[in-house]
Amino acid sequence: MPVDVPDGGDLSPLARAGIAVGVMGLGQLARLRFRVGAGAVNVTWGEAAFIVGLYLAPAQWLPAATLVGTFLAWLLLTFLSDRRSPLEILHVAGSLTVAVAAGALATRAVADPLDARLTPVLAGALALGSLAYLLVTGWLAALTLSVRQARPAGGLFLRALRAKLLMFVGNVLIGLTVISMVERDLRWLLLLPPALWLLQQTYGHRLRADEERRLWSAFAAATRELSRLDERSVATAGVRGALSIFGAEAVEVDVLRADGTRRRYMGDASGTLAEADVREPLPEILPDEPGLVRLTVAGATVGLLRVRFSRALEPGQREYTALSAYADALATALHDAATHQALAVLTDRSAYEAVHDPLTNLANRAAFLLKGDAALRQVVREVPVALLLLDLDRFKEVNDTLGHAAGDELLQGIAARLGGLSEPGELLARFDGDEFALLVTDLELPEGDRSSPMPQALRRARALVEHLAAPIEVAGVVMSVEASVGVVVAPAGSADVAELVRRAENAMYQAKEGGGSVAWYDSAKDEASTDRLALLAEVREALTVDDQLVLALQPAVDLGTGAPTGVEALIRWRHPRRGSLSPVDFVRAIEGSDLLAPFTRYVVDKALAVAAEWASEGLDVPISVNLSARSLLDPHLPADIAELLRRHRVPARRLVLEITETVVLSELEVIDEVLSALRDLGVQLSVDDFGTGYSSFTFLTRIPVNEVKIDRSFVRTMADAPTSAAIVNATVDLGHRLGLRVVAEGVETADQRAALAALGCSAAQGYHFFKPMPADKIVAVLRSLLDSAQAQVFPLRADGAS
């Protein structure tokens, strides 16, 4: 339709149209941008250009002028920086044109600004039109971002309005100021550029400050979300955090696995998350790609972070700084999650291994006791329960003949068979070695009959034995396994599982000794008693004090000179309730318990303390300590002895360890290793009770020792029994030939002393010389013997002697 253009003006219609095009284009060139999600909103001088355009050109022309001017402006911006497609440029220009048309309609509804004088009414009309322009441009931008990012348009619209509000007010004021200047004198416009530049800087600073606050607030929130305990939670939180912080179009987090592969976690601006495995290995050198960061902890690579920034807003130094810091936080979180996961696996494994036998995966002894007591608490009191303890016969032969791997294979096969025979609710476990235990809390008895549970338990035990006896192939060898089973039946609530195990062990040993495969617990045959259990508890307590377990020392003297050749340390127990106890009263119980190692260490410690005191008195006399046969099965014994020697500063040659002949004759490898290690320390070895074994005169060719002690039984009877005299004579002769010291034990009479001396025996000990005495009296006795001796102490055989 025709447009009325004011006559008489200095501007032609073409000039007015050109100025309108230029003004609308310039309003877009001077822009500021801020991030909204994965996109950007441009803050321009559009409202000011809109007001000036309406004043200089007819309102009907302004939409067309906007379309041309903004298209050319955005085409120039795209060429310089944005790299937008023609379709995107047309979309922006079209959106601005629609906004200008809406604003022009709103303004013309109140007043016509074309060449009109600036009045309050006109100013209000122009402000109303500018508001309409603002709302339309903001809503169209929010709709565009909403479609691209799959986010609600309302939130994006409000955020855009908040960011542009200050500049909107300034735009309106600038537009009205320009109109006022044009009315008065065009020369006033020369003052406008500096003011516009200052306003542009103010707006830019405010937007940058807002963006800075938003960036680091999002950074803080995102890093807090990284505090998770598993890889997937950390990685997905890392993806979401990067999307939030950087307004990225897409984010990928690759987590490196131990085998070199990666697990990739992906997300985009729409909020969609996905994950997949990546088979190719991580490249040593990453491509030069913006937003690609290697995730490292202490120099070790844990993964990759790839942030795909929006094309609408290129990242700056601030974004790269935040990206580096975020990558460090994400790498640390992934490393911590992996560590926590590994620790959880280790904890679960340790918890499992703490209650399971590692070879058979059955419950172990500790778990059996714990779970068994819990199971017994669930049984009605007085209802009979049974415990079957099974021990394989001649299992050692399998290990010795086929090797330990075959022994392990056999144990696994036995465990599988027993597992197949156990019923639901029953508890099966493997104890140490070749022992298995089965707790039965529901014996199948005739209904209403609780008087005879033992026959049923015995039938169950015999069924186990028969089933195990079926041929089984181990290491290519078919064998039949025999077992001994101890059975105990007791009313629920009458004893705990530990006591039932003790009784079953007693029955199992009865089965072995009796030659049968199954035996039941008979209290009349139970050598172990509550008193014995109490005794062990008292021994444990006695080892923690210094005034109960004490040494009684008995010297051995040279039969020729009378000089001391050594002192035997004998342990005595000054029991606060039982009185004075000899080793016969408690050592056997200790040997069958876990107290043997600490007891042995305790005795050697006390003996070396006494020997150290002798050294301070100038007495160089060896001290002897008896070792239990089981002590030589302890591979830690040599290290314990070495530590005690160092602590007391006693030369190893002054310690003599007395061992029994039967131990020396054992072919167990561990005994040879322990004896060899003791010899390497320089400790002297003595064979106690010599002559009572089966190969008394042949064992010395296998184990080098320093001393033999003739058993007291031969000394006591040698005057009346020619056989005893022959053994003593042969032992003395053998000792001379091998360079050993021979000590006769149990010498009680002068006749025995004279007979031993006539045979050439080196030394002797017994009541004829001295009874065992306290440690505080031995020094005076040793000094007296040395002072009256006619020769030096007979030396022990040198290590290299044969």
C-alpha cells in the first residue's frame, strides 16, 4: 500500500531507506554474545537501531530494511568469525524481521514516530515497541535453542531476558537520545561514539562477569558430583558436568581398562547418555583437537575427556583453563573410584578367604565354629545334633609319592564328594590338612523318638566312608580313599561347637587306634578334660609373667678333672594353685597345642639370659635346652633362636639344643632344613636319650651333632646287665672316634661314676654330682668347680668334625 513520506525534508525516500538498512545492520554488528546451554544468544544494539529506524523511515519500510540490513551484517560476521551457513543467516535475519514488524505495530498503535517531535507519548510508544522487539527476539532465540538442545524453551527465554535487560534499557535510552540530537543539531551525534563504546565495554564486562560466575558455579557443582564410589557413576557425572560447565554439544569420557581397551561414556546437549566399549588402544600421541584432554593421575593415564564445544561460541582461555582443572578433578575421581573398587574386591576376597578354605572353597575351621554355634542356637533345646569329624588315612603317602599337587587334587575331589552327600541346612567344612567336619542339626529319627540318635549318626558316618572308598583318579592314578570318622551326638544347648569338635577329634583318634573306620565319643576314654583345657589357659598366662616358669639348672662335670662341661636347663612351674610342677605335668599338653612355639622361645630366652649373666662373671660354660620333636617342624625356629642370641649377646657355640634320636631319624624335609639352619647359626646340637632308638649307631652319619647323652636307663643297669654295659661302652667308643663329647645321664652312685670313668666316658650328670638348682646358686657352683678343676672345660666338637 502507498506510504506517506514527509515532504520538504533533507532526505529522499531512497536515502531514508538506505539509512534504515544501514542502521539496522550496524545495530547487529556491534554485538555481545553469552552462552545459553550448548548455544549462544547475541546481545546487540537492535532496540536502539529499531527506534532510530522508526524515526527516519516509515514503519512499513522497516521490516524490509531489517531483512536486508541484518542479512548483510550477519553475512559479514559469518565471513569474519561465525562460519554460519546461508540458511542460518536467513533464519537470523528472518527472526529479527518478525521482531521488528511486531515492534513497529506496537509503536504505531500508540503514535507515529516518523519525523515526529520527541514527546513523552512518543517516547512511551517507542519503548513499548522496543519491548515487543525484545520479547519476540528472545522467544524466537529460545525456541531455536530448545529445538537444538531438547531443553524447555521457557528457562532459556528467561535466562536470555535476564542477561539482556540492562542492555535493553540502555538501548532504549540511546535510541531516544539519538532522536533528540537529530532534532536539535546533527553535530551532537559526534559525541555519541565514545558513549556507545563505554556502554559496550560496560555491557561486555557485565556479561563476562556473569559468565565467569556461572562457569565456576557450574564447575563447583560438577566436581561435587564426581564424589562417587564406582566408575560408571563417576564417568556419567563427569559427562553431565562437562555439558553443564562448557555448554558443550557433546561430551565423551573414555575410561582406560587394564587390558588396554576403553569404556566410553557419552552424552549430548539433549541429556541423552550412552556407553560402549572401545577396542582400539589409546593412542600415545593425541590428535590436536580442541577440547580433547588426556586424564592422568601421577603421570599414569586413566582415560580421555573429549568436549565438543558449540560452533556458535568458540572456547577461550577461560574455558581451556576450566577444562584442564576439570580434567584433573575427573581423573582423580576415576582413579579413586578404581582404587575403591579394587579395595572393595580385595575386601570381599579377604572376607571370603577369612571364612573359606582356599583349596576346596568349603568353610574353614573358624567359619565352622562361628556358623555352627549360630546353627545350634536355631535348634530347639535338647534336640540331638551330631558332628562328624573325618580324617583321611595315609594321606601323607599320597603327598610323598605323587607330590603335593596330587594331594591337593585328592582333597578337592573329597570335598566335592562330601558336598554331594551333605543335605541342605548341614554345615560342611575343611579343617587343616586332611580333616573335614560335618555338622548335622536335623538327624532323621523315627517320629517322636529322640532316645537313640547315635545309631543314625553312625549310619551316616559309615555311608560317608563307603562313598569315599569308591575309586577316584588322582594324577593319573586310580586309588581308593580310606577315612576315619569320629562321631559325637549331643543335645542342642549342652555344648558349643568347639567342644563338639574336641569330642569328635577324640573319637576319631579312637577310630584310628582301634583299626576301625568309625568310632563314637566315649567320655570314659576322653583323656582330655576340662582340667587340661584349664591348664593350657594357665600356661598361656604363665608365659606373660616372670615368676612362675623358672629354670632349674643341673651341671655336667668332666669325669677326669671335675670341671663343668655344661649346664642343662630344666623348666619348672611354680603354679600359684597347683604347687610345684615338673615338665611331666604340663609339657605334653603344651606339645599338643599352639603354645609350643611361644613356650620354646620363653625357655630359650630365660636360658640365654642366665648364660649372659655367667659371661659377666667370667664363666664360659655352655647351657643346654631340650627341644620338643614338634619344635623342629617349625621353620621359624632358627630365626627365633638367632634373634634371642643377638638380644642377649651370647655366642651361638654356648647354646646346646638337645634333640631326641627319633627326631633325627625322621625323613621329613622340614626337619633337615631346620637342623641345617641351626647348625649354620653355630648352635651346638646334642642327641638326648641316645641308645633308645632303632638306629642309634647309624644316624650320626646323616646329622652332624656335637654331643650324645647316654640314656639313664643304661647307666642305671650297666653294672648288672651286660647288654647295657655293652651299649655304654660302644657309645663311648663311637664318641671318641667321631670327636664327640659323651655325657652319661642319671649318675647317682660313686660306683656308676667309677665304671663310666673306666670306660673312658667324658662327662656325667646326675644326683651323685648335683641336683637341679635355682639360677641364683649355679654361679657359685660353677666357679667352685672351675677353681678345683685340674684341666680346662672339655670342648665341644668343632663344627667341621665328623
